[in-house]
Amino acid sequence: MTRVAAVDCGTNSIRLLVADADPATGELVELDRRMTIVRLGQGVDRTGRLAPEALERTFAACREYAEAVKEHGAERLRFVATSASRDAENRDEFVRGVMDILGVEPEVISGDQEAEFSFTGATKELTGRADLDRPFLVVDIGGGSTEFVVGDDHVRAARSVDVGCVRMTERHLVRDGVVTDPPTEDQIAAIRADVETALDLAEKTVPLREARTLVGLAGSVTTVSAIAQDLPAYDSAAIHHSRVSRERVREISDRLLHSTHAERAAIPSMHPGRVDVIGAGALVLLAVMERIGAHEVVVSEHDILDGIAWSVA
């Protein structure tokens, strides 16, 4: 067993996994998994730069994670940064800060690399399941982008497109610096139009409709599952490998998009950092399910973070 640490820094959140990995058996024993909403991508779609306050929130989380990595005695650490830091003009400032705190250079990976990690993390423990048909379509709905990966044991095709819950919220739901509460029908239609265009783009390289099992990843999808189950609090064990029907996703998406900030915040399983962006995220999931005709989504708590850990091991 090798003790490894993986950090996934996305547009909306930064996450840490410390685990003991055994490549020979495919076993990944989780020791520490945590997530912090930092909104690193705040304003990037509009300004092209990482905001100073967003960088400081991210660096504060990195300092906390550095302590955890040291405490667990991880032998290797890999830090992967995704959409927001790919796009930003001042990404060098971000790179220097992470190196100073964690001692490793963040790898600003391509969307295709991101998709490979997501697929590995999500499907490694599903490949032996007799009740799930292949190929899998893994959909990772992030803050700035969404990754689509089709494969069986290995990736056949992958594509990253620039529709994520934060990007869609900032692009279509923000007026004068404030999120519309609740959104108008025209704003919802504008998000849907962007998502449909992105799906057209993804289908040029990824055979989305060939998939027989849809696997959904990341906070928007896991939160939809928590709402579907009416959980009294966020419960990873109950969410992992749960299944949510397309009809239920449609009901939840409609509810979230037509509720106020206070109503969404009152949902017991809702993370405070997702309150304003969950409606857009749920709509992305619904659009994908309708496009490919998926009757349900299998929800996974294991995703790009687990894939990064495996790459280190």
C-alpha cells in the first residue's frame, strides 16, 4: 500500500483526499476526504483574472490541507487545477502560492486529462457490477466546465465543454452583481440554450447516446441525490451509488430554479456554497439526461479526486 494525497482545485471548490492505495488489488482505503467552497472562479468568465479574495480563500484552504497531509504522513502528493485556473491571465500568482504552501506545483490540466481522471475515479469500482450495462457515460458537472467521457474498462472518447454551475449562474443569473432571486423564465431559457449548444459540441467527438449507464459526478449531482432522498443532512454513504430517475431530476431542477435563496438555503442537505449555483447545475444534469434518453443517473461520490489519487499510486 502507498499512502498518497490528491488535491482537486476546481472553479467552485477545492478538495483533498488522503488514502492508502494498492494498485495490485484496485483497493483505495480512504483516510481523509474534505471539501471547501472557495469560488476560485469568481468573476473569471467576466474579467479573465482570478480575484484577490478568491485566491486568498483558496490559499487558506491549502494551508489547512498541508497540515492534514503532514499529519497523515502521505508519501506523495499531486495537485490538479481545473477550469478556472486554465482560463485566468494571472494563473502564475496562483501557481506560486500553491508551491509556497504545499511544496508541489499545481498541474493545470487539459479538459481531456480531467475527463480521464474522472472516468477512472468514478468507474473503477463499478466495472464488475452485473446490474449496470456498458458503456458508461461519466458526466462531471463542475463549476466552470462539464466533462463527458464514454468508455467500458477504458476511455473511448472524452470532451470538456465550458458549461458549469458557476459559469452559467454568473453568465445568465447575475444582474448588477446580485443573483436573480428566483430566476426569470428568460434567464432559465438562456442557460438551457447554452447547455444544448455545449451538448451539440460534445456529441461531435463523444458518442453520448451509445451509453447504457449514466454516472453523474460532483456537487450539483450529489446534492440533487440528497434532495431526492430527502436526507436530513448531507450523507455521503447514502448518496454514493444512489439512483435518481429523470422525472425526479426534472422535479428537483424545476423546484430549485423557481425558489428563492432562502428556500434553497433551508434545504437540510444544501451546502451554503451551493445555494446560488445549484439551480444551474441541476439544469445541466436534466439537459444531459433528456439528450441521451437516460431514465436514471447513478450518482458517484468517487470522481476526479479518486482518479488523481490512483495516478499518484
